[in-house]
Amino acid sequence: MSKLYPKVLLFSKGVLMGLADIVPGVSGGTMALITGIYEDLIFSINSIEPIAILSSLVKRDFDRFKKLLTKIELVFLINLGLGIIIAIFLASKLIIYALNFFPTYTYSFFFGLILVSAIKIYERIDGQKGFYPILFLIIGIVFAFLVTGLEKLGLLHTPIIIFFSGALAVLAMVLPGISGSFILLIIGQYEYMLNTLHNLSTRFLEASLFVFGAILSLFAFTDALSFILKKYKRKTLAFLTGLMIGALRLPGSKLIYAEQIFQKINFKWNIVTISSTIIFFLIGSIFVFVIEK
């Protein structure tokens, strides 16, 4: 049981990351940071050398292939990856249902979760905060605030757009605060790729292009982020915290303008909806203490 528990816990954290990646305005990277596995995730991905692995297989140099595999945290990545994939495939419809029929409760839950998480993560930064961590915090806030305010672009679903959509989405998913699903929403690919997920038999090519773009972007970006985390950890954590705070613009605007945005479900603010929204905000806030490392 003691050996199984860490794997189950890691799988559960993967599920949380997968669920977060589905919601526009929420990032799987945020969940990784909250649950204390963000640095392990970045360093584990960075330990993979895809070109060297492929080269060793082509040359049938199996000794080198085995050495390259031993450098990778396979147990960590497999358990976490399974949780993410299962959550995305099985829970995507549930999340979309919640966003369509209970949007204010869903967004208030994530608002509370992200806000409290940002505060707690900033508190984890070692030593005196000083000028530079505060500066990078502000830069992160401004950057995420501007990104989450971008207008939606009506781009076509061409192969090149789908490829770069995967690249941008996974980059955003890795960064706390910047939502991959929101980036897809901005470039007009969110609903299309969500439908692709549920129609793989007819859209296998589109899914493959998206995944290929995501994989290339993931390895390139985590390599750079791994270096930055090692050399400028305090400043990087401050910047990532800023991203989370700035990204609150999206769920916040959904709540402020709820009556205009959610007219299709005839949403109105009253004593019941206000009370319920506050309750879900508190649940999201408390949830941080349950899942944090």
C-alpha cells in the first residue's frame, strides 16, 4: 500500500491538471504548481532526449537507448500523464456541461482556487522578496492580464493553423496562469479541437498535427524553462505567481458581466445565485489546502 500511494497521488494530480486544462482561463501548470510537482514536471520532461533516443533506435544502439531511458523519470511521467489524458478524455464533457449550465459556480470555484494558490505560492519563495521578485511579479500580472483580454480571432482550421495551435496550447498549459484552452479560444480553435477529441476516427489527421505541434513545443520550451528555473528560481516563481494573478481577469470578467454573457441560460443575479457563487468561491479556496503539497 505504501508503494502504491505515491503513484495514486501522482495520478490524482495528473487528473487535476487535465481537468484544469479543459477550462478556458485555468492552466494545468497552475495545478502542478499548487500541488508541488511543477519543478519535477519541468525537469522530468527536460530529461527526455527525443532526437538521441530516435538516433539510437535507428542505429540499433540498444545500450545507448537503455542509458537514455534510465535518465528519464518514467514512473513520474507515466503516472502523471495517464491522469492528464484520462481526465481530458473522460471529464471534458462534464466540464463543458458545468461551463454551459453552471458557469458562475464553475468560474467562482476556479477564481477562489487560483487566488489562494497564488498567495500561497508567493509565500513559498525563499528569503526576502526584494526588488526583483516584486518586479517580476508585476510583469507577470501585467502580461497575463493583457493576454486574457485579447479578442477572439476567427482563424480557419487549416493544417498549419492546427499545428501551431498545438504548439501554442501546450506552451500555455505548462505556464501557470496562461490557459492552453483559452489560447485555443482566442485563435478560434477551441470548439473545433474539442470536437476533434470526440471524433478521432474522422479527424485523425487534425489530431495528429495538433499533437505533433504540441510535442515539439513542449520539448523546446521546457528546455529553456528548466534552465531559467535552475538559475533564477526566485524570480521565475515570482513571475509565475504574477501570471496566475493576472489571469484572474478572465474568470473575474465572467462573473462581473454574467448577466450579459450568459443570457442563453437566462442567468440573473439574485440571493440564491449570489450565495451559491460565494459558496463555490470558498470551496475553491479551501480546496487549495486539500491538494497542496
